[in-house]
Amino acid sequence: MKRSTIIGAVAALALMPSIAVAQDRSDWPSSFTVATASQGGTYFAYGSGWANLVADELGISGGAEVTGGPMQNMALVHTGDAAFGMTTMGPARESMEGSNPIAPGLQMTQACAMFPMYQTPFSITTLASSGITKVSEIPAGAKIGFGPAGSTSDTYFPRMLETLGVEFERRNGGWSDLGGQLQDNLLDVIAFAAGVPVPAVSQLEVQTNINIIEFTEEEQKKILEAFPVSPFEIGAGTYTTLTAPARSVSMWNFAIANCNLPESFVYEATKVVMSDNARMVGIHKAARSTIVANWDKNTFMPWHPGAARWFNENGASIPASLIHGG
């Protein structure tokens, strides 16, 4: 009798984890979307990858959604129209302060930090046939593609080029479309703000000869003084066109989650992404920066409690004051 009782107790204990998982999932959504950006850009490639990964690992329906980029993603996640999204820290701060052009005056405080992704370098691409090899050679009135309206590139790159004295005609569109327009000579320049390598640039250099324009030291200094960015070098070998590092600036990107999502759901989704960096790098090389050590690149956006719990269990030190509801 005692032996059978012990065996029964052990069997019951063995079942407890699966029962707990079922209980934890009772308030989980049946599906989710990750708000990304236009096809041909890094956001879409990176976001599609981690959306599919989380869906497969957690056994629920999920996928990426094409959007206008960081500003729109803040709005979609804030309202709950998208469970998850991706944003850069400049648009995130503006959105939280009520300066998002999608809904001026609305403080988007229901979008919470989930995990650090990578830095977004600002880079300029032209056709080699244009003869443009530096920023100062961009002709007055040049037609420049800045990506989707409201994207990080569209928000900041025109201001940066104006700071450097460039006069231009502004064009918007998805990265793939703009790449085609550049190749067809309908654009003179594309000003990219996207994790490298940018798929559209990689595709362009397969099909034609291009120039990737770096900032001079003086130009970089002016931009650093005027905008919330950091120094960055695009490594030689990022593109076959680059034979030496290209001087640039960058802005950090973070994945975001609606603050009202269940803590256990966001905890498990964060765990899927963060526990195997090699798997994420296999999705996109920019994910080399998707590591726990970069948690501190977010200094103002409240963390989702589920994400914060996973990070603090794995070496981070996120203070309670920076956790939503804390």
C-alpha cells in the first residue's frame, strides 16, 4: 500500500508542470501579430522570423504584419490592435510624449519594452552611375527616398540631411519599391534607416553597381550633436560593395508588447527569442545584438512585467521603477 501510494504521489507531481502550463495559458490570446514595416526592410525580415519562431515554440497562431514602421507600430501596440511590434527609441519617446503624428496629443503609454533588438544605422545608397560618392555631392533638388511615411528613416533622415545642407525632393514608399525606383533612375538617392544588411540594398548590389555613402567625421559630429543617435560603423563585408568600414550613426530598436498582455504569455515569448541567440542570428545577422547585456539601452520605456521577469532572472537589473505597474 505504501509503495503504491508513493508511486501515485510521484506520478501526480510529474503531471503538475503540464497542469500549471495549462492554467497559465488560460488567459493567453489565441493568436498574435507582430507589427513590423514594409517588405524589403530589416524590420519585416527580422519580425517575420521571431513571430514564426514564437508561434511554433508556443503552439499558437502568429505572424508578421506589414506596417508603416516604428511610429505606426507604437500606435498599433498601444491600442492592442497588434500584440507585439518593433520600434526605434526616438519614435518611442515621441509617441509616449504625445508627439506621434498618427495621433497628435495622445500619449501612447500602453506599449511596453519587451527585448532589445539591434541598432539601426542611417546609410545612404546611390547608383554608381550617378557619380555621387559623398553627401556634399548630392545635387540640389535630388529625389531622395526616405522609406515608408512615419518610419524612423522618414522621421529623422530628412532632418539630418537638412542639417548637413542638402536640398532635396522627398519621396516615400516601401524599401523594395524604392530600390526599384533607384534602379530605374526615378530616384537619385535612397536614405535608409534599417538594420544591416538591408535586404533591399543586398538585392540592389546583385543587380547593379552601387555606392554606399558614409558621413565624414564633421558630418557625423553635426548629426550626433543634433539628434538622439550614437556613432556607428557599417562593417566592411556587410555588403560586397563595402571594402572598408563606413562611418554612420545609429539608433537602438526594441521589441514592444501591449502592456495589458498576460505576464506569463510575454514571459514565454521573451524566453523563446532570448534563450537562443544563434537561432535568432540565423533569422537575421542584426540579431547579434539581441542579447541580455543590451537591456540597459532602454532608459525610459516601461518594461512589460513578463519580459522584465525573464531578463532579471537571466542577469539583467531592471529596476522596479522601470517596470510597468511597478
